[in-house]
Amino acid sequence: MLNESFLSNGEGLQTFNLKVFDRWGKLVFESNSVSNFWQGKNSSGQECDQGTYFYVIDATDIKNRNGQWQGYVTLFR
């Protein structure tokens, strides 16, 4: 099975921010909408190189509770 997108689910969020970084720490993608997911392309729409990327998700729910999740995602071409 092939996943062509990296996305997250969120319901009842006041704020949402997803950042994806390459292995050198360069920001390649950022979104402030849970419905705008990463499709392996940079902010200019160019395909990113195959490899491992680091992501950070910051969110605040409707009760003003903050959370941060981070991890790695591997992009295959």
C-alpha cells in the first residue's frame, strides 16, 4: 500500500500548526490547517528528495489545552 500524503486528524482545535523539516533542519512545509496535509512537496510545490523528515505539530483545543507532537516520517520515491 502506498501513502501519498502525511496528514493528521484533529477535531475541536482552536489552533493547529504542522512543520516538516529536512535532515539539515530546513523547513520544507508548514500548514496552519489540519485539512492541508503534506504531500512530499516543499512550499514551492517541488517534490522533496527521498529520505527521512522530522515533523512538529503544535495544537490548542477548545479548552485552551496545548499539545505538541513530533516524530519522523520517511518519504519514498
